[in-house]
Amino acid sequence: MQAVSDVSKNIIHIAHSTSAQEQAIKEVNLVVQRLTGLTQANSAITEETMAAARQMAEQATEMRVQLNYFNLKKSNNRINALSVILLAQRTFNLRNSMSHC
């Protein structure tokens, strides 16, 4: 009779262990799902950041082209430098207004 009782206790112990393992696996699965979501969000943010960086690089190149129109030497006066700044601001404002259309 003791052997039957021991087997019964072992079966109950195995059932409890299986239940605990099932719960642990569910928790791990939930964590993996959360990590997957965070990874996807991070990937999207990275893509957006890279697109913005490319756009800024293109705008910087365009601004350099625009600024190369002016030949600023040390002997030029402040008015020429101010003209360059105003042109750059107009170019930037024009690009921003066009991108919102």
C-alpha cells in the first residue's frame, strides 16, 4: 500500500510541476512577444531617423550649392554674408512650405 501511496504522491507532484512549467512558459512567451513588439517599434524608429538624416544631408548639399553661388572672401563686407543667410533662410522656408503641401 505504501508503494501505491508513493506513486500517487509522485503523480501529484508531477502534475503540479507541469502546471508550474506551463505557467513559466506562458510568461516567457509573453516576454518574447513584448520584445518582438519593441524590436519592431525600434526598427520603425530607426528607419524614420535614417530617412530624416538622408533628407537633412540632401538639404545640406542643396544649401552648399546655393551658398557656393556667393563668393565670400575675407574682404567682402557684412552685407554679402547677410545676403547668404537670408537666401539660406528663404530656401529652407520654401522647402518646408513645399513639404507640407
